[in-house]
Amino acid sequence: MQYLLTPYAKRIEPFAWWEGAFSEEELNWLQQKAKAADQNAVVGVGNGIGGVNPNVRRSQISWLENNPNTKWVFEKLAHVASQLNADHFRFDLTGFGEKLQLTNYDQSENGMYGWHQDYGGGISRKLSLTLQLTDPSEYEGGNLQIMTSGTPVNVRKQRGIIAAFPSYVLHQVTPVTQGSRQSLVAWVSGPAFK
């Protein structure tokens, strides 16, 4: 099966973004999966002291496995990651070492995720991808911010935009104050940085 991708990528240090990888129908499917997330998100899993900590993270998550029904999601994200990596980051990558995370941030709990880096428990995450599933008119707050030179930068709110950044970069999602925000997060792994 072939997919038509619109290769429109831009970069602002230290992240890049991609538009048009997923159709409205595909975004709707993923958004419904994220809205149905029912597992409380945890923090600090990789250091052995993980758990739910509402002072750091308030959201529900679920996981998308790579199987015949979801292979198309992984293939599209792999294409985007490969292109953005070649154009901007040039990391030595091997692929997705984990399931994809679907996240729901809801106003009822001021859903958020404070400043953090995407370290994985025993997995060398090198490139983080966040696909925005919600139209910005459906929520307030919930800004994906990336720390650049001591000043946070908001990633543009746009349904279907994929932000890519090194997994070691500090980032956060500010509290959602109206509505709810859904996203899909993926981490591309590779040999440890040297």
C-alpha cells in the first residue's frame, strides 16, 4: 500500500516539524484512541522509582503496538523521522524501540506534563516525535514547549503537525485549562551517544 506524504518540513533550533503526514481520517482514528486512554501516566520509570506523580504529570495514556492494523502509523512516522533526521539532526538511529504512546490531557484535572527529558528505561531514545491530534480550537492551554537557550518556545498548535526534537532536550506540556488535548508520542532509538 502506498501513502501520499506532503514533504513540507521546517526547522527552528533545536527542533523541526513536519506537516501533512496523516489524513483527517487517520488523525480522527488516532484521536479517538487517545481520548479512550484510561491508564494514569507515570514518571521516573527508567530510574526504578516510577509512579503516578500529579505534581509532575497529569494525563491518561494508552499504547499503540506495531501490528498489521497499526503498521501504517509506524511506517508514516518512520518516514517523517528518517527525513527530519537526515535534514536536521543526523543521529545514528535504528528505529522504534517501544510502543507509541497516545496521551489525553483533560481540563478536569488541568492535564499537564512538567519539564522533563525523554529518557527511557534501558532504551537509548535519541529522537522524540509528538503528533498533535486535536484541533487548537478545541482546547486552551496545553502548549508543547521546548527549552531553547533558557527561553521556552511554544510549538505551533496545529492538528497533524509532528514536532521532532532530540530526546535529551527539556520540554513540557502546560496545563490544559479548557477542553482536552490528545497527542501521539514516539521515540526513535539508536546506539548510545558517544
